Amino acid sequence: MASNAPRVPHSGAVTLAIIGGVLWILGIVALLTGALPTDDALAVADRVWPILLFVVAVTIVAELASKAGLFDVVAARLAKLARGRTALLWVLVVALATVATAFLSLDTTAVLLTPVVVAMAVARRLDPLPFAFVTVVLANTASLVLPVSNLTNLLASEALGGGHDPIAFLALLGPSALVAIAVSVIGLTLVFLRRLPKTYPDAAAPAVSDRVLLRISGVVTVALLPLLVIGLEPWMPAVAAAVVLLTAFAWRAPSALGIRLVPWSLLVFAGGLFLAVGALEALGIGQVTSVLAGSGDDLVSLWQLAGVGAVAANGINNLPAYLALESVAGSPARLAALLVGVNAGPIVTPWASLATLLWHDRLVAAGIEVRWSRFVVLGAVIAPLILLLGVVPLAL
């Protein structure tokens, strides 16, 4: 799971809430029985509250910007910029998905960008599936770029010390992120681009109901992006941006506001998961994971850790996989290898990343049919290549 997520569709929300509730019960039982010491539980709470606050704030920003039509307008502008050339449009969609993932999180790309890109392709008589696959694969693999790209990154950057320093994070994981993105794009291009026509007809610009809100959303989003990478705690600029947009919508379109803007089910799930994993750590799960993950900063050891992370993520989900293995990472290089495994690796099974499930929900809502077998086969080819090549820079 990746967790800086926009509003989860209803079916996914119910499932997350149920799982989260069970995890909360297990964590509370562990707390009451003494299996999880109170001090450890308080330490978990102190660690995660700024991260979850960022989740809520960036969700509100992304949702309101989407309601204002910002993503639709950007996608339409890209299609116009490509001037009917499909190959150029492909490159521009890749760039948009990468930037959206890097700055606004992988789940924003999966939930908000997917329907926009699909609608853009359909309006121009292009097969929407290639563009849909671009969004979901890059939502996962491009989430290695910045601390705010993925909840696992925020946890890892905090574990590295020195706060959520985007420059230090990029220096550590930038080369691996570049490899992950390049392998993804090359693989997707070889599979899909040749099946698309070389040109496409123009289409009408998307309708915008309130241009004032559109302009405000655009200014706020553009201003937020650099503020997320200048070294501030990510929740600070995200909360400020959310307050500005909430105020603007209260003024111009109050009916768009509501409690559903807050991803409650996701917060319940993430909070319960942190508590439950904290209990498992107190019970000594680190002894088991240390045997599986090995030790050392040499290339083979880093491959081992990344591979275990990817297998665990595809087996259960990437957030619990990261939490279970974080304590045995032990060094910046090993922590980075773990991120390569749990961020870029979970593109094989549908449940490995929450972003993938949200992506599928949005495609179903748009009437687009995707065979999971196609997703699994594509991921089974791309993911091992990313792990094999993406870890190499960490050992140099």
C-alpha cells in the first residue's frame, strides 16, 4: 500500500476500514496485555502523526484541485501541445505521471490522473489502456523520487535522521529512481506504443464550471510543489495549501466540501497497521526478518533485501512489508534497497499496492476492462529488471 492517498472509492474504503478496525483491536489487545509497552506505543504515535497529517492535507489539495478541473485542463493542454503526434503525447503523459507521483504521491496519480488520462485518450480516439498502464506503473516506480512520493519514503527519510531532507533523499535514491522510471518507460513503450496510431484528431477543450477556482487551484498547486522540496516538514506547506483551497471552495463552491474529502478509512487502516506492527516488533519479529533479509551493504546483500521486500510486498502489501523489514535495514544503502523493493517491486500482484487497486476501481468506474493477467505478466517482466538494475547504484 502506498498511503498518501486521495479519497478511496466506496468498496475500497469499506475493505480498508474493516481491516484497519481489526488491526486496531489487535494493537489495543497487545497494549492492554503488556505485549506492546506504552512507551513504544507513544513513540509510534509521535513518529506517525506528522505523516498522517500530511496524508490528509495533500489528499484535500489533490481532490479539490481535481474538482476545479485542474488535471483535466493540464491533460488537454498536453494533448494540444503534442499537435496530434501520438509519440509526443506518450512522452508528455509519462512526464505528467512522473511529476504527479513525485510531488503529490502515487495514489494521487492512480486515483485522479487515471480517469483524466483515459478520458483524454478516448476523446482523441486512442486506445486508453496503454495510457492507463503508464499511470499505474509509473505511480509505483516513480514513487522513489522524493520523500513525499510515498508513505514508505516519509517513514524511511525520518528513519535516516535529519528530517525529511529532499536533497539528501534524492542524492541517495535518485539514481535508483531514474533506473526504475527508465526501465518502466522503455518496457511500456515497447509493449504499447507500436499498437497506437501515429496521429490522433483534436478534441474539444474540457468544460470548466468556475475559472476562478481553476486559477486558484493552479496557483496553489504550483506553489506547493517547490515548498515540498525545500526542507520543510511536508505537513506544513500541505496544510497551508489545503487551508487556502478549503477557503476558496467555501467561498465559491461550498457544496463541493464535505467529510468525504478526508480519507478516514485510510487513516484507520494506517493507524491500526502502525500499532499492530509495533506490537509485532515488541514481540521480536525482527529476529525472523533479519534471517530473511540478511546483512551487509555489498551488492548481493542489497539485492537480497530488495528481493525480500518485493516478494513480501507482492505477497501481502507494500506498507506492512516495509514496516516489517525497516528494523533490519541498518544503513542508508540497505534502507534505500528496501525502498526499491517495496516501492518499485509491487507491480506484479493486484493487492501489492493500494495505488493499483484504486487504479483498477477508477477504470471500472470509467467502463474500461483490464485483465489482471495482463497486469501480472507485464509486472513480472518489469519488476525483476528494476530490482536487478535499480539496486546497483546503491552499491557503488
